[in-house]
Amino acid sequence: MQTDNYIYKKTFAPEGTQTIIAAKHRVFAPQVGTNGLTLIGNLSQFNINETRTVEPVRGIGKGMQIAELVPGVVEPMAISCQFFALYLANIMQIFGYNSGVDGFVRSLKEHQWPFDIKSEIVMSRLSKDSPASSGNTGALGTGTQRATTDGNFLNLSGYDERAIVTIYEACWMESHTMETDQGNAIVTSGVELKATDVIDGRYAGRLGASTGNEPNSGGGSNKHTVGNNLIGLAGQLTGLF
């Protein structure tokens, strides 16, 4: 798979916005013939979607009152990607399979192993240098790490850009498409993926770190505040059952 031609050339992106722009969202994948992860160069769309059911608890004879909402099982993270089809880099090669000019893989039935994807939302210079960036909870606090210029999971070379990094682990292709339209000059391709797990770039979520909204820290919902409305909630549940 060729990744050194002009279509992969990178240039500058605007640094004077607080809003995330597509030019500063980097997506890396294990492209065939390379070690580690490589920046995807012909990506036109990258969309994620995660869902779970939330079921209401009610009691017969209590009208429409909801006592509480119970979160259900989280479905696997869905990732949708769209590409401009290239002669020397098809959609399966981009995610590490020996396809196209590099091998015989043409179908999902020939995929034997999953792959990882890394997303980096690189901070603009305006947001990185703003006063809100200082301290433990600002833009350069616990949620960011150094951006990478290559496909390494961690930046060990001192590169000064900062990014919000997300790793989508053990992804499988659920479907793929290739669309050729007589009225459209460019052939496009797309893929739907499912990720086994989603973690931050430093695996901090596995270390027992706070996830936020704990009632005893002054956050979250007043309905669950310890010593306040929690008693009222218990009374509702007692009356329901």
C-alpha cells in the first residue's frame, strides 16, 4: 500500500478557533505493510455512535410518575467511515488487511483478526494557550496527552502538540460498500465498524479514576444527593412496591 504520494501531503491547519475543526482531527489505523498505526490520508467522514436502553421504573396505581431510570446494557460502539477510493489503497488495506494490490482479501469472510483505531483531536494553539488550560481540569489537564506525529500510542519524543486521544480497541468490520455512479467522477467507499472497547489514550480509565457526577463531590443530580433527595427517592420506591 502506497502512502508517500502527493495525496497524503499534510499542510497547516487554522490555530485560532475554540471550535474543533476537521483539519485537526487525526485518525490512525494499522495500514497494511506498516508497523504500528498510520494516519489515514483519504478519509472524508468519521462518525461514531453509541447507544444503550434506559428503562423507567414505575408502579401500578401511581400514575405516570417515574421513580428512577435504570441504564441498560451498552451496545458496542459503532464507527462509520467514508473514503475516496484510491487505486493503491482500498478500504481493507487501510485497516491492515492484505487486500487490493497487496493481497487476495476481497470479502469480510476473509478477515481473521480485529484491529485498533486511534483518534486524536489536536488542540488549537488558541485553546492550548488559553488561561482555562492551566491547572488539573483545564484543556491541558488530565484529559489530554501529547499528540503523535506517527502511529505510536504514546508520544515519547517531546512533540509539543496536545490532543484528546481515544483508542477504539479490537474493531471488526460489519459492512463495507463501494459506490460507483456514472454521474459522479469520484468512486467512494464506506465501512461500518464495531469496537470491542473504547478507552482514553493513557488507559487512565482502568486505574479507578473518577468518572464524574458523584453526589458526594457536589456534582451529578440533586435527586441522588446524599442526605437530601435520596430519602425522597427511597420513599417513592417504598410506595411503589
